[in-house]
Amino acid sequence: MRNKRATPINTITSQLKKDPAGALLSMGIDDPAILASAKTLVKNPGAALANLKAILAKDHRSLPDEDAEEDAEEEDLPPVFPVP
């Protein structure tokens, strides 16, 4: 006879199969876009991961360059003269 005790992994796995969005919410993931694609994440995780990587790469490219921001801030400051 097999041991049918619920382990944390078995519980999470069964919850993901029954209610993917609820399982993600219980893990603290509350982003509406991720929750909307919860079923796809469970059915085809490889494709979902590739899609997520593409989204993150696009978001990363759209962020302003931090060095350019620092240079712009330095240009706004008046020159500093040494004190004799």
C-alpha cells in the first residue's frame, strides 16, 4: 500500500493543477498579468518562461540609463571651487 500522506510538494502540485491563480496568490504573487496567465504557466511552463523573459528584456531596454541620469544631475550643479 502506498503512503498517501500529503507532503508540501504534493499539496502545492495538486493546488496548482486545481486552481493555478489561487496557488500563485498563496505564494504571494499578486500581479494581475501573471494571474491572468496562470493556466498557461501550469500547462506549458517552458513557453511561459520564454514569454516572461521576452517581457522582462523589453522592460529592461525601456528603462533609462542610470549613468546618463547621474551625468545630467552633475551638469545641473554649480562648479565647486577649492577653499583656500
